[in-house]
Amino acid sequence: MSASPSRSVERRHGGRARALLSGKLCFEDATKTIDCVIRNITPGGAMVETPTPQLVPGRLQLMQVSEGIVWDADVAWRRGARIGLVLHDRHDLRDTTDKQLRVLRAIWGQMALR
């Protein structure tokens, strides 16, 4: 008698795109940031990896550095150095005039110069 393999339940509403993207987790009005690697991303969520997951608050913003895109996000789960995020509103830092995103745009601009 063999046991059937356990199957995880897929909770995503769209396909997952594997990634290896440079990112920043931003919080406290972007006065604090933590570098991260975006391991996979969907329209509604992302999995990131950071060496300091214990410093990440429940509500934050995720910046995809190469594209200059920022999402408002909430932490859905934590496992070691990996964090699952629920992504909400998407902001393009290249065309934003939103006062609240100016700090993030300045951070992104400095990173793009490197």
C-alpha cells in the first residue's frame, strides 16, 4: 500500500513568473529600505528574499529596481529569509507626480545611476 503524495493547494489567481530581480522593500514613508531579491512575481503577489526578514513590517512597498515600478504591499507569509507579499496598487516611478512617491523616485534615481 503506497501513500499518495501530498499536493499543495494553488492559491494564486494567475501564473507565477520566476524571477531574479533586484528589489527594495520600503516602509515608514520610505525613510527605511531593505534590499531584497524578487524570486517570483504575479499580478497579485510576489515572493521576495532578504537577509533581514525580521525587520520587514506587515505593510510596505515593493520596488522593482530595473523597471522603476513600486507596488503597495502586505505581508501574507514568512518562511526563513523568504516573504510572500500581496501586491496592491502599482506605481510607475518614471511618470509619477504623486507627492508620496517622490522619495521613492529619488531613491530609484540614485540606484539607476549606479
